[in-house]
Amino acid sequence: MKKLLYIFLFISFSAVSFSGNSDKEKKVIATTQKTLAGKITDVTGESIAGAKITINETGETFFADLEGNFKLTVKTDKVYSISINTIGFQPLEVKSNTLSLFSDLSLKELN
């Protein structure tokens, strides 16, 4: 009976130990990523809906919503080139390290 009790306690402490490690791993992953969000507008401040936002190095593509808002996640240890394109406006390219959590990006109309 004592042996069974020791085995049960050993398994219980092992499970607690393993669950603690997974939280640490999640924290490490969370701190290596950065969320970038903002709004795509024209030079007058009007929202541009549906602008295509591409992380050039990964090929990941996102689209601004109806109010021009966007949100994407990048790794903090790398600098990415991000392109913004939409019909009727000049393309814009920015580096991820120049953007903050909320960045408004302005596109110029084509001539």
C-alpha cells in the first residue's frame, strides 16, 4: 500500500513539474512576437478599405478591413519588409522595425 502511495505521489509531482514547463515555453514564444496594427488612409485621412498588406519575406498576405484597419504578427528578432498595395494608389513599402503597435500608413493616389 505504501508503495502505491509513493508511486501516486511521484506521478502527481511529475505532472505538476511538466505543466509548469509548458507555461514557460508559452511565455518565451509570446515574447518573440510583435503585433503590428494600424490604419491605411489616403493623404486626406480617408480610410482605404481592402488594401493588400504583404510580408515580403514570408509571403503572408493580409487585408485591411472596411475602415482601413489591419493587424498582423511578426517575429521581434527579424526585420521584415511590408508592402501595402491597392488599386488607384502608389504602393508603399515599410520595414517592420519602424512600425509600432498602432501605425497609421498613408497612401498617395496615382497620377
